[in-house]
Amino acid sequence: APVFAQERYSARLAENNAAGALVLTVRATDADWGQNARVRYRLWEGRVRGAPLSSLVSVQAETG
């Protein structure tokens, strides 16, 4: 299974950040070889003040 560099990640944002601003970087590795060592990232879909989290932030699936 992938292992994250930290157990938990969190970030605080200033109000009115520019679109596309970097918020947080996460890192995970997998000890398998080749394609089985590939790690992809995605957000757990939650809500923030009634809006879907995915409408506010996005994740680069390949890089975290």
C-alpha cells in the first residue's frame, strides 16, 4: 500500500486566493515495482459551507 510522507495534511488559505494558486503538496510512495508502484491522488468529496469541495479546489492526480 502507498505510504504518505505525513499521516495528516492540512492547510489554511487566505481569502480570495488567485485561481490556480498552490495550496498544499502531498507525497506518497509505494514499494512495489513498475506500474504497481504508481500512486495517483484524488480528493475525498466533501462539502464546504454547502458547496462540493471539488468546486473549490482540485488535485493534480499524477503529482499530488
